[in-house]
Amino acid sequence: MIEPKEVNIDGHRFIISKLPAMDGYELMTQLPLSATPKVGDFAIHKQLVYKLMAYVGVPIEGMPQPLMLTTPALVDNHTKSWESLVNLAWNMIEYNCSFLANGQASTFLGGLAQNIPQLIAKTLTILSQQSSEAEKQPSTN
């Protein structure tokens, strides 16, 4: 575990950790996209959540190291509900994304919310222009 940190989710203790570079890059770039309704693919999102949970441990009395949540059964057995799982995943995301720490998430998301309408308008304009261009008429020769 890299920089382990204990968190309490719904009365249960978990040990979260920093992600290794490549797994962190994959998870932090793909999780938000795969979770987006009508765009994402839940099967992919589910696999990414399981990969994220593999870096979460549960302290077990008498064991020198936490039990890592490396299987779907361990994730289900150690989280009380889907809401607990979401809270645990969010704790991992916050801990692994410095721009989300210390209340900066609301500032980041606020800035993102201000820029999204402009980005959408720009994208739609480009797509509209591309779909409106007349195709070359076929030759009558």
C-alpha cells in the first residue's frame, strides 16, 4: 500500500491508499467517462471500480496487513450497500486526485460547470457545419 490512510464509511474501517502511476492514470481518466449516463458502458465502469477497490483494505484483527478488496465477493462482503461503495470509491478518488482535496472539488466543478456550455456550443457548431456541408454531386457522364 502506498501512503495508507484509514477512513470510516458507515461505521466500518477501511484503509485506502494512493494508486500506482499507471493504474491511477487509467482509473482517474476512465472512471468519470464510463459512469456518464448514455455515454458510458456500465460493464467497463464496474471493472474499473473493482480495480479501484483492489487498493482498499480492511483491517483484520490479528493480521499484520489489511485484507485487500481484490475480488467482487470481498467488495460485496465488506461494503454495506451500494451507497457505502460509492462513498468508499469517492474517498479513494479524493485521496488520489490532489485537485479534489481540501474542498477544492467544488471550486473545480464550479469552474467546469461554467465552461461546459461554451464547450458544448462549440462542439455542436463544428458538428453542425460538418453535417451540413454539401457533398459533391455525382458526375452524369
